[in-house]
Amino acid sequence: MLSLLHTYITVYKLRSFSKAAAVLYISQPTVSVHIKKLEQLTETPLFLRNDDKSITPTEFGDILYPQAQNIIKNWDNTIIDLDKKKRSRKSITLLLSHSISELYFKNFIPKLILNFPHIDFTFLVKHSTEIMQLVTEDSSVIGLIEEPTNRIDFYEVKLFEDGLIHVGNPTSPYWITREWDYSLHQLSQVYWNLHHLKFNEIATNNLSFLFKLVANDIGQTLTSKKTLDSLPKIQWQETSLARDFTLISKKNPLKNTNSALLITFLIEEFKNNTHIEENNSRLNKS
């Protein structure tokens, strides 16, 4: 249709099939075919063919001319808008729990940026309860938390199992807790009961500060085995406890959308990271 309208506009302006053919770089019979097809589609004569081989627009042709120009202009604008949309940058917010951001996520941020150069990322570090609330309120964010939710209104994927170790000076009477981390509180209580332990408590809301306390022989705590990367000389012992790091979003993203591709990337990266950690652990034991 657009090619027919382009031919029609050129013929209308030049009042000649042969001149229009030369301008459009097509044959004169092709011009005639285009005009005939347009007249058939509109069921309207658009040009009068005169005896001297000149042509004159009919009253219907005069009406069609500005409308044809508008159709082509609107189409061109639509293509421009579509192109802008395709080239426009997207924004995605990732909400990260403290342990995930400190211990795991920073390892593959360069790869993340490299794989999604068209996305502007916002990384916000929150505690898991706050992340769940924000995901409930905003379907455009993705949360990475330290526990499963089992909520039917969430799209939820287990990333991996994070093994916990007991770290710190075994003679210290203090147990360091992270005041926001309800799941780790519960696991600590299980561990205390299992080993008949009792402590005075020190609370902090900062994971890095907790590491500094432990590094200075102030207190004991349960933490991810990944902590040993930051505290290689710390005293520690294995436990049978673990927690599930989990990805959550308000809804299951549509296939091949930016969110879906990002979620697939995160799942694969955490899985690969876990395999690397397991292999390194086996090598160290051997």
C-alpha cells in the first residue's frame, strides 16, 4: 500500500506517468499498474487521461492527495517511534540481602553489566523482610533474599543452599546477631539448643562490622562459609545448618523479556558460583 501511495503522490505532483517513473526509478508500466491498483482499492477514478497524453487529477484525486501524504507521514513517525523504543535504555532494580551483596553478588557484577549493556541497573541492599515488602508493592523489581517465602503471590526460585559455619573466638562469652535477620536468629537458637550453648548478645545491622568484630576476637556467630574468603585466619567449625538463598519477583516474567533474561542469568551465575565453591572445597580437603 505504501508503495502505491508513494507512486500516486509523485504522479500527482508531476502530472505525468513518465516523469514519475524517472523520479522513482521504476518503469512507466509499473507506475500505471500502481495507479490502477489504487483506483481499484478505492473504487474511485483518480486521474483523467487526456487525448494529448497529459493527466488531470479528478476531484477524488484531489481529496486523496493530502490524505496520502498524512498516511505516509504517520507511518514514518511510527517507524521513528518504534526505533526510539528499541534503542531506549531500560531500568531494572535489584534488591539484595546483605549476605548476598557482601559475599556473592559482587563476584559477577562485571559479567552482569557486560551481558546487559542496554540496562541501567539500580542495586539496593536491604534486609530480607524489607525486600519482600518492596517486591509486594512493585512488580518491576527483583529481590534476592536469604530465605524462602513460600508465598503463592510470588514467583520464587531457589538459587542455592548456603552452608553455615560457626566462627569466632570459642572462649568469647558474646554471640553476635544481625538484628534484622529473623531466619538466622532461628538457626542460631537451633544451634544453641543442639550444643547446649548460652551467650550474651551483641547486635549489629551491618555485616561488614560483624566481620570486624569477629576478626578482633570479639564474639562468635553463625555465618556463611563464604565468609572465610574475607576472614581466612578466623577460627571456625562446620555445622549441619544451611539456608536457601532465593530469588523472588511479584510475577513470573514473560519469556524473552529483559526481566526473564536477567533472572535466567542470575540463576545460572549462582549455580556456577556454587559449583566453583564446592570444587575448591574438595581440592582444599584433598
